[in-house]
Amino acid sequence: MNPVSPVTHFPSWQRPWLALLVSWLALTASGCGINNIPTYDERVKAAWAQVQNQYQRRADLVPNLVKTVKAYADQERETLQAVTEARARVNSMQVDESLINDPARLAQFEAAQAQLSSALSRLMVVVEQYPDLKSNQNFLALQSQLEGTENRISVARRDYINAVEQYNREIRTFPGRIWHSILYSDMPLHEPFQATTEDAEKAPEVDFQ
């Protein structure tokens, strides 16, 4: 059985006016920002997904990078091991959408990524001592990919920070604060990135020109 529209309960001459009233109320509610909070929440999630994608892209480069460096600088075992272990630590973490609402887990995630950044930076310093490695075509390709990925990570983190700031501001200010208390009280504030070290925001130096 098809549901009966509430409009049909009104006399036919009143129905056009009722339809106009419903449309006006919908437009008014929309203009007051009733949909802003879920819209901004989706932006946060999309921005976070991009952060994850770029970090994963970097992690995927590490095995080939380590293998290539090892072929020319096998004696740098400690540095190579540090990169490998940092990458393993990153990949062992359970990363999903819920992470952005868990400050403790997010801090652990950021710390692990910062450790990988630091290990990669130390590896790049070591590479300076091996001219043959710096001219190797496979290494040059990996270097270019890593440099591009670090740049994309910076952009993705910036976009995520901006999306979180917009979402949190909407919840804390009028009229979003009202809509949050009435309709979206189950949607918490999102956690922004916090630098875990002084160099956490700095991409590893990979320019050998």
C-alpha cells in the first residue's frame, strides 16, 4: 500500500499553499545552515582519506628505496634498518575513519609517521656519501616519487587541518551550535593534527641537484 501524503488530508484549494509553505520552510532551514555540519563532516572524512592515501603511497616506496640504497651502501645497515622498522610500525597500525575521533590513537599515528619521516631524512643524508647511488636511474626515479609524495602529504595535511577547522568552528558558533544540539549531538569535534616534534611538519630533504 502506498503511503498517503499528509497534503491529501487538506482541502484541494489549500494544497498549493501548503506545498509553498513546506518549500519555504525547507529553503529557510537550508539557508540557516541545517546541512552544514554533515556537509563539513564529509569534507573532513574525504580530506582524511587523502592523508591516508598519501602516507600509504610513501610507505609503498620504502621497500624499493631501501633495496636500491642497500645495493650501493650495504654498510649503512643501521640507517636502513631504522627506515624499515619505522615503515613496519606505520603499516602495523590499524587506521580507519574512527581514528580522527580518537586523540590517543591519532597521536600514535602521527608519532609513527614522524618517525618514518625522520628515518627517511637520515637515509637521505647517508646517500650524499655515495655518488654512484645518486646517479643511479632507479634511485633517481624513487627520489622523484618520494619528493612528490612528501609534497602531496603536506598538501593533504593542510587540507585536512582546514576541513577540521571549518567543521569544528561550525559546531562551536551560531547557528551551527544550535543545529548540533538539536540534530547532530552524536557528531563530536574532530581532532586536528598536532606536530609531535619540531620537524614533524618538515618533509625529508630529497633534492640532490
